[in-house]
Amino acid sequence: MPQPEGPSKQASPKLEDLVSKITELNLLEVAELSDLLKRRLNLPDAPIMAMGVAPAAAAPPPEVCIKLYKILIWVIPIFVSILFTKL
């Protein structure tokens, strides 16, 4: 697992416990966690890649974008880390 950059910041025990539990998940559990977070935060399903050409959709409301951003900034590195540690 890559080492974090920059100075170490002491996290709360609650967050340390959460990170420890998340990093122990397998890929299926990470996918289930992602689905659960989307439902709990009422985030719409977004296709990864559209097939063919479709008209541009309206942008989602800012609060949806903020929720999604907050999830993705920690979920994507976890997915990548878990993927490479499970290979």
C-alpha cells in the first residue's frame, strides 16, 4: 500500500476504526458499501459510459454534486488500493 504524502495528521479514533474496517473489505463488500452510500445519500445512479450518442442531460443539483464529491474523494483511492492488494 502506498505511503501517504505530507505531514501526518492525527485522526480521531472513530475515523481510524472506520478506515481500518474499510480497508479490510473485499471487492464485493466495497461495491455493496458504495451502493449503500448512494441509497443513504440519495445519489442517482450514473452510467459509467454511455453507449452511442445521447443528448446532454441537465447538470445535477449542486448538493448532489457535493455529496458525490465527498464520497468519491475517499472511495476511489480505497477501490484502487483494494484492487491492487487483492491481485
